[in-house]
Amino acid sequence: MANFSKSNVPQFSVDVYQNEYLPEGGAEVNAIVTVTATGGGTIGSAVAAPHLYSPGQGPSAAVALMVDCSGSMDYPPTKMRNARDATAAAIDTLRDGVHFAVIGGTHVAKEVYPGGGRLAVAGAATRDQAKQALRKLSAGGGTAIGTWLRLADRLLSSADVAIRHGILLTDGRNEHESPEDLKAALDACAGRFTCDARGVGTDWEVREVTGIASALLGSADIVADPAGLAADFTQMMETAMGKEVADVALRLWTPVGTTVKFVKQVAPTVEELTDRRTEAGPRAGDYPTGSWGDESRDYHVCVEVPPAGIGQEMLAARVSLVIPEPGGSVQNLGAQGLVRAVWTDDMAASTSINPQVAHYTGQAELAQVIQQGLDLRKAGDIDGATAKLGRAVQLAGASGNADTAKLLAKVVDVVDAATGTVRLKAKVEEADEMTLETRSTKTVRVKK
């Protein structure tokens, strides 16, 4: 067994940004919590389960690649070829020793490689065999994504590994199962593996793809031109191979009389976590954050405290990071942050908004008004859509979110970004509208 030095373990740190001052009678406390993981290696594997760690290679991992093979993948024929090439490129990116499987998805899920209800272990020979098997992939049949996810879950859970990850590619709507079936599959898989989802072309449903990624704590994106799939799959797999610790939860403890109003991830994307809380003892709850590599993410925590008099102060919340372990215990990752409330009669102190909180409140609103604007546009409410998308242009400009500003400019003509004065474009490419919708939750961080 390897000796595990501190250098194997990513160090987690927690920083809290807030204005802790409240006016007399003030009860709402807002804070941005920045969580950063640095340093190579793995916690869950190196410390909690040394047998799950291969020295010098990173944590043990299993990956399931789910490729849409429904009939529509043949239109145009290059789409299926690009999907095969992209999957091959992803397989080439697998680290030696990683368990993997390829699933062909139609109205049923089929094991393309290795088959027999098992996973292959990545090495030169198995990579070649998998790429040979990909050549036989052909398009035909319907789409029932829940069946793909359930098969991926069965295969991934057969390996005793630290990290379990799925990559899912679809080009169409989930027409051959009910929304309830897909939701049941997502509920069954949530917390068991993370999954990145990609829509190729423009005939898929944005909310289905983003919903899959959201439920399984992965990323979602559009690859409008199938020729871009190989580069996208390679990057997705590189990111998956960089994950070092799975199942990290943000634990929030609050004192008696305090109510948690919301907890949401606000960078790199907006992700609502409030309803995903699991109780963790008296007055504490855990919010899932998925797998971590070397990275930093921001969370917005809002709590309501019992109002108090001038000069009083209290701890409004304590944030820590934990990994659940078998048997109900948890491993505490040692980092914590404190959210405070101090009541003051200094008006300047109690009315100033912390710049981090202000920035991310704007980013969350930006994601929301884009979605509302596109919905109104589809419903034919031109005035409503213009107002919402105009507000989006204003927020994107003010916050320095240049990527979102560029995407908005393909859907509206910007007259004056500062005031949010825009006109809807008469003709909008479907790919441009879908890209804006899919990426609407991507945020930019505060300029330091």
C-alpha cells in the first residue's frame, strides 16, 4: 500500500465575502462563499480508502460514454461519423487503469463495449478494441435517455472506484419515454455518478439536456456543428480525468431561530441547490457539489436571522465541507467559513452591499431574464421578450460577462447596452438561440 503524504490530498479552503452589518430589525444575511481545492491527489481515496488510489496516477475512476444512435443521427450522415470519432478521441484521453464502457442509446440502451455487464480497463489493447467496436455503431431507433442512464449506473456501480462519471451525447428529443420516466431515472442516478451532457445539432430540447447535467452535477453545452464534437469530447474527458475527489457536500449549520432562504452555486454556473439539502444532524444540512479537481467555485448563501438590537452580533451560519462515508459517518475536509450578523445604527455600514454579493445577484438575474426572454419570444410576446432580453444585455455589460453579451447580440440588435435598449432580430439562427439558452447559466467571477 502506498504511503500517503499531505501532497496527495487536495487542500480545500473556504472564504466568506459579506457585509455583516444589519440595520436595527434587519433579518436577512447574504454571503458569497468561495470554495477552492488545490494540490494533486485524492482525499476520499487516499485518506478514507487507500485501496482506491493508484500512486502517481490519480484516483481510481470509471467512465460510461453514452452515444445517441437513434435514427436521426443519420441526418446528415456525417453526424454519426463525427459522434464515433468524438467517442474514439475521448477513449484516447482515458488514463491507463480507468474502468470504462461505451453505451449505444436508442429507445433501449445497448452495451457497445466491452459488453457482458462489465467495464473494461483502459490500456492500449482495450482502447483499440473499443475503437473497433465503435465502427459498428449505426443509427436507427428512437430515444429513451432514462434507459441509457440506468444502464450507465449499473455498469459504473460494478467497479470499486473513487470517481464515477458519465458523458452523454444526444441529437434529439427524448420522445420514447415519458418525462416522468426520465425524471425517475435521474432521481435514481443522482449522487451515484456525475454526468456531462451535450446536445449536437439543433433538434434536441435544451431543458432536457441542461436538466440531465443539473440533476447529475455535470456540465451541459451545445455542439451546433458535429465537426466540433471530437475537440469537445477530448476536453470533457480531460476534465473528468482531472477530478480528484467525489461526493463533496457543502455543510451548512445554522443556530436556533435561523431559516435558510437559499443556497445556490453562482460560479462557474448558476445551480440551485436549496431543494437538494439532506439533513445532517441538529440544525445542519448537506448540499451536494459533486466531484472536484483543482478548481474554485462560488456559492451564495442567504439566511434569515431573528432580528436583534443595536450592538448585538451573532454567528448566522457556519459552512464546512464533508464527504459522506459508508455507515453514515462523514469525513470533514477541515475547511470552514463563518457568516456573521452585526446590528448597527451606522447607516453607511448597514446599507452598503458587498461587491461579491451584488455581482452574483446580478449574474443570477441575468440567467433568469435570458430564460424568461427566450420563453416570451417563443410565445410571440415581442414586447415582453424585448424588455427581458434588454435587461439581460444591460446586466451582461455591467458585469463584464462578455461571452453572454456576444451570444445576446446574435438574438437582439443592441441600441444602447448601458440602458438595455434593444430590438429583437427578425431572423435568428436556431443554433444561436439554443446556444444562448444552454449557456445562460454560465457566469463570470468578480474582477478582483
